[in-house]
Amino acid sequence: MSAFEWLTGNPKKRRSKYSELDFFAPPFRGILHPDNWCEVPGGEAQLGLTPEQAKKVWLYSPEGKTENEMIQAMQDEVEADIRNSKHDTSWLEKSIPYNLVSSGFNYSPIPARIVTLPTFYISRCQITEMQMRDFIRYEMPAEQIRGITDLPRLRRWRFSLRDNWSIQSSREPFRLGSRSEVFAFCEHIGARLPTADEWEKAARGTDGRLYPWGDEWDESRGFFYYDQPLPDDIDPIDSNAVDAYPRGASPYGVLGMAGGYSEMAFVERSAESEYLVNGEWLSIGVKGCHRRDGDASRAHIQHLVANKGHRSFKWVAFRPMLEKWPRQQWRGVDAARTAGPES
């Protein structure tokens, strides 16, 4: 008997593609329901960081250090990176003292700039394992894949690589997937991955704020590093759910863009891989910071949404975006009730 059958009481002979789908929160809406997406209006937005913002971030000290102590600590950290690195570090040397390079992490934000983007729609949450199972295992049509509001708030058993059973939230993000699975899922629902600029605008809005919620660091708004004290209203088992921290929402209502898992996005073109997106050749990279790469003293830097990103695909989640809202509603759904914004 499987763990699912043991938990639910379903005998093996009754296990079908619908057995796990008995758990959903009615009324069923589906992944393409507007509640699962956030509209990001077209127009200008400031991305990257200004020198003043960079200085503010670096001089913030959870330990209460003075400005001179912070600057000396930065210089010592970067000089240690330069001594220990086997790669070109000239860009590190130029960034002292107000660089935004964290020891052991080695990536920095892009300088401030103004970009103009058209209106788009981005998934409110990262795609979950249960949603990917609807697609990969059950081969559900796009209109039958569950949205975040359809997923139950329950605990389920998961078999780990360490040969034991652990319990986790049913709304955990899908990660460690292959690019082909991610691309196939996005194509299946008429979406694609966001570009780095689209991702950052969805996370920051148009006013150039440092974090999705504003300019002041607040670690109660996300899961930023291991052993982080959790707010009283967050259950440890649910702390990894894609919608666990509503207070960390961006100006558009997008959740989980700082803290938790990093995410796949189209980034600057490299020799490794090339994809044509809106007439521009780009590569697949990662935006955001995984909590295992964070620590209490540097989390306010490591989780800046303006960070350039990196190309490590370990423990990476994803969220799709729609260039236009689908005009056609699927059979059996009240189109007037589910109609999205005009495209």
C-alpha cells in the first residue's frame, strides 16, 4: 500500500487518475482563473540599484555595526574573495567599498536603469508539485490543471532521498525539474518564463523599491535562511508553501519573489544556450536566492530582487507569465465570471 493510499484510505484497486484529485477546495477554478494571476501594467519602471540604494543596503547592519566597521568588513570580505578566486576579479576590485558581492555567493545587482515593458500577467505563486503532477502524470488539459486556490491545505507524506518518510505541505513548489518539463508546462497553458526584467518589475513595481514590500528589510515577510525564526502565524511544515507569506507580496500581489526558492527566468544571452524571446536572443538563468544560500547577516543583500542572478539550477522553482490574457474560455466554465483583464 502506498503512503497516499494509507493516508486517504483508498484501496489500490480504486487508485485512478482522479484518486488524488478528490482533494481540492471547491468551487473548482483552474490554473487559468484570474485569481491565480497578477496583472503587471505596461509602462516604465526603475530596475537595478542606484549608488545611494547600494550604500543604504550595505550600511544596514543587523549586528548594529558602525559605518566604518561595515566598510572595513566589506573590504576584508572582497579582498579575501580576490585572494582565493581562480577567476578574473577585476570587476570585484572596482566595486570596493560599496560592492554588492556576498562572500561565497558572488553576484551583484545591475546598475539602475529605466525600462519600458508592455502589460503582462504573471503567476501569483510558483508552480507547485501537485500542479506539475496534474500535467506530467495525469496529462490534464490546461483548463483542468488546478490553480493555487484549488489545492488543499493539507499535509502529505513524501519519500525522501534519505530513505525515510517526511511530512510536508501540499502547496510546496515544484523544483529540480528539467528545462524540458518546465517549457512543456508553460507551452501547455499558453505561457512562457518571464525575462529577468519582467520578473524584477513584477517583484518591485515601478518605484525602485529594494524588496517586494518596500525599502526596509523585514525577515518576517519570507523564508530567507535556514534556522530563521518563524512568525507566530507560520507553521514550520507550511513555511515552504508557495503562499505561506502573504505579507511579502509585491505591489501587484505576486507572492514569494523574495525568500524561499530561486526561479528560472530568461537572462542575458550566453554561449551556453539561446532562446528567441520577443525578437531577442536570451539564455536561461535564475533570479532570486535560495534560502540555503542565505544567512542572517547577509539575507538583506542576498534577497535583493535587483540582483543579477546566476546560472545554478539546483533547487530552482518557476512561475509562468502570459503575454496576453486568453480570450477563449474553456467549455463548462462561466466565461463572464472568469473573464480576465482585456488583452
